[in-house]
Amino acid sequence: MASSHPLDPVSADEYTAARAVLDDAGLLKPSTRFAYVGLEEPPKREVLDGTSTERRIRAYLIDVATGELADVVVSISRGEVIRQRTLDPARDGQLPILDEDFARVDEIVHADPEWQKAVLRRGVTDPSTVRVCPLTAGWYGHAGEEGRRIVRVLAFVQEHESDLAWAHPIDGLAAYVDLVEGRVYQLIDEADLPIPAESGDYSAVEPRTTLKPIEITQPDGPSFTLDGHLLEWQNWSLRIGFDAREGLTLHQLGVDGRPVIYRASVPEMVVPYGDPGPARYFQTYFDNGEYLIGKFANSLELGCDCLGEISYLDAIVADDNGRPKTIRNAVCIHEEDVGILWKHTDIFNGSSQTRRQRRLVISFFTTVGNYDYGYYWYLYLDGTIELEIKLTGVIWTSSYPQDYRYGAEVAPGLGAPAHQHLFGVRLDMMVDGTTNAVDEIDVQGQPIGPDNPYGNALTRTITRLSKETDATRLASTERGRVWSIVNTEQNNRLGRPTAYTLHPQPAPPLLAAESSTLHRRAAFATKHLWVTQYDPDERYPAGDYVNQHPGGAGLPSYIAADRAIDGEDIVVWHTFGPTHFPRTEDWPVMPVERCGFTLRPSGFFDRNPTLDVPAPESGHCHDQVR
């Protein structure tokens, strides 16, 4: 059962062993469920020093009969519980949704007499065609909801087996369900809006016949090696992890034998919808903290999800009973040609040379309700790191009254509420070591004056972010703002700090009103950048317990001590993502929309690190000086 490395994902045997420790400690009843199980990673210094010997597993436990909640850490190395905390739902919020909650809520709602009447009144002749969606409830300070474990339910009609239920929303109706009591405790029945009738069955479309095959081959095999979870490619080295809450994680990422990032992950995503109506105002989902995106990872298929010479890694997560479940081919690893790396035809010496860029792709896809998300980490030959997230799937739908202001009509009578997808990435930076700092860099033109008589001067302003409260920042397109993570003790041959620079894709942060409960709960999404001093307990931007939490946890609490971040071991948190007013082209299934960021070496190398990349074998891409 021993893991080969302290950062390797939890194995099936380790899940089983952790469950046995909890059972022996008397913490498991027939009504106990596991809302989350994952690796409690050892502190960074222990891993770097090679002194980490203990494997710890963290589990969130729910007693579904009583609603009692616990956060427990066990040492499977020692076979004992080493930390146990009982949670107060009114203060701490609730633990994530269970898989079994979906089936339970379906039974509870369909059995409710008032729900049945409301559905029949809207013209649904067969209640068995109604598909209910249990949605996390958020927190709004409603009387009577303190401490209750609840979901709020919207519904759709699926007229036949292959019908796309999202095409037929039952609008103006929502059921609030108490998961412990097992009943609908409140029904919102505000308007008899028409159920859109047009089919959205995209599988019935006749495929075109004009696309010719594209073959991607590597006759000599890939250029990377995979040894367990250790991945090496060209000058890159890293370890691949996987977690039920965060999905794909990258560890000890370095190039040329030099560290760049100790740990990279996307530990939170919030999707707030902009319809304030009585039956929809609560639509805000923290897909990581409330649902656990890793549990819904897809099994990827060659030729469908990945093309080329592919290596796969399975992911192992725990089910509601804490037992291991394997997701086959959850992580895809391959190389891609991505065009020109560098090229020059010299007018003086006659040389004409071209090199092609290549990248290593590490990806996984997850389906959370109606949306599908692909997470793609890219490593390039020139030392660049990118994260691209691909959003696709089916947009959330509503009826479309003619005076509807909060979205768009995508089919006759079918609305799609506006919303945001805001991803929170955690980058535990380690650029050439653990003494890092962040410089905010803005560019600007200069007014005409004695030093700039023709008005063409370009300069930049570099501002060192010295403490945590200085480092809550917004992107700025007009200033070309970037953030450079520098090593305060290592210089390049020009005497300047080695660095990697974060290039954001500026887009609106959270647009919810500043005084709203959503603003408090999703405070991480109100800024594009946060920087904190490293603390192994600070792992999630919205806090450990997100479901029904009243807010203030996560990054706002992390920076309260206002620690120094200049020349320290630091974590960079970056928020990004699109604001989506759906188009007709997004229906009935949405073409991929992309978002992400880039980390580029800036003085990390002493010159172009790809001069040794060979020219393509075909053609005349490597003419010598004539």
C-alpha cells in the first residue's frame, strides 16, 4: 500500500485503509456518508527535504439521518485518527452534495402533492417525464434555513428517452428540499410560464460528409516518458496528481532542473446566474466546493477526446461510502504541433531558418450537470506554461417572456439566463526556489515634453507588492498589466531577477452587488489577483466548507494577518473566466468557449532556450548561411 512519492494520488488500497481506520475509531454508522475523501498533503518543506514519511487522508463525513458533520484526518501510516472536528452547520456551512442526494431528491419532489399540482397545472400530463435538478442552495439569511441541509430544485420535461430535457424548462416553479427531513419544506410557485415546445435533440441532425480524415502520427513514439505519476518531456519534469475536489493537479513543475511551480490546481469555480426572479435568484454554483468536479471526470476515448500518441492515467476517487471508484482514462497526456516556434530570413547573411513549436498537453474533462469543462495544461518548448479551460455542453435554460432582461432567447420561447464562469487557480510558486515576490508591471505612453519631444516614448512602471493587502489586484487592459513572479535571491547573467510573468486575459470579475451575500461567499472572484504567504492549510479560495456557508472564508480570511510577501514562500491566486450572454449559436449544444492565462519566462533563461530545437526534416527549413 506504500506510495512511491508523498504527493502521489490516493490509491484504492489507501481509501480502503482510511475507511477501516475510521470504522475502528467508531466514526462510521450505517447512516454515515463520505462527502469528500482526499490526500492531506504533507507540508512543502517536508517534501523538499525528503523527510515526509506519513500518508494522511482527509475525509468529510455526513450522518444523513441526523445531519451531523465532521472533518476528520487519519494517518494510514500509523492507523489512527489524528484530527477530528465536528462542524456547526449554522456557522461552518454544509459539506458537498452526495451522489445519492440526486436520486433521493427526485423521489422526494415527485411525491410532494403540491409539486404534483403545480406541474399538472402547467400542462404536464405525465409527471414521470419531469426531470428534477437538485441545486445547491447558497446562503441568503432566510429565516428557518439556519443549520438545515437543503437543496433548491428546478425541473425540466423529457418527453421521450432521447429528448433533450433542457429544451423544456418548467419555469416559475422551485422546490426547497430538506435533505435530512426528506421533504419539500417550501414551494415557490410564482408564475405559470409556458413550457417551450421545440425539440433540442441534436443527435438527430444528419452529419455532413465533406470532412476528410486528419491523421496524427508519431512513428517513433512520443517524446515524453511517464513513470507512475512522474512525467518528463524535453527539459520539463513534473508530477501529476488528481483530487476529487480539484480534479487534475500538477506538482513540482520545473524546467532545466530548476523549479517553477511547486503545486498548480484550479480549486474553485463559481457560476453565478443573473436572473433575480423568485424561482431563480439562488442559481449560483461553486462546482468544486459544492459538487466536487473530480468525481465527475469523464473516461476519455482515443479519437474522440484525444488525438495522436496518447498516454492515459486512471483517477481513483471515493464513493459516498468511502470506497474506491476508478475512473478509467481520466487524464490524457500527449504532444501537439502548434505552428511556428521561431523563424527568420536575414536580409544581410541570406540565412533562412524555421523551427516548429510543440507543446505537451495534460488534460481532463468533467461534466457537472448541464456544462462540460475541459482543463488543459500546456507546457511549451520555450518554457511557457498555459492553462486553457474549454467550456461546452448545454446552457441552462428558462422560459422567455418578451420583457426578459436577464438573458437571451436562443430558440422560440426558450431563454438562457446570463451568467459568469469564474475560475480560481492556485499557483504555489517556486521560481528558482522559495524566495519569491510579485511585481505589478504597467506600460504607458508619455506626454510630449523636453525628454519626449515627439510623444513616442513608452515606459513601464514596476510596483513591488510587499504585503498581502497590497496584492488584491484587478487586471487592466489599458495598462497592459501583468504580474511578474521574481526570485529575490537569484539573478540572470544580466544581474536581474529570474522570473516568470503571469499574463491574464482581462474580463469582468464577479459582477454581483458588493453588499450581496454572493459577493461575500465568492469574494475570491472579486479580484483577478491575490498573493498570500504559503500556509499548507490555505488550499481553497472560497474556504474549506463552501456549501451554504455565509461567507467571509477563504482568501479574505487568509490575508487578514497581512503577512509579508516580498522574498517569501508565496502562493499566487488568479481569477479568470467569461461573462456569458448566450447566443443562438450556443443552442442546443454549445461550441467550445476558451479562457485561461499564460505564464512566460521573463529573464529566467539567459537567451532563447530553443536554439537547439532541430529544424523539421522535410523541406528547406534549415538553410545555412550563404
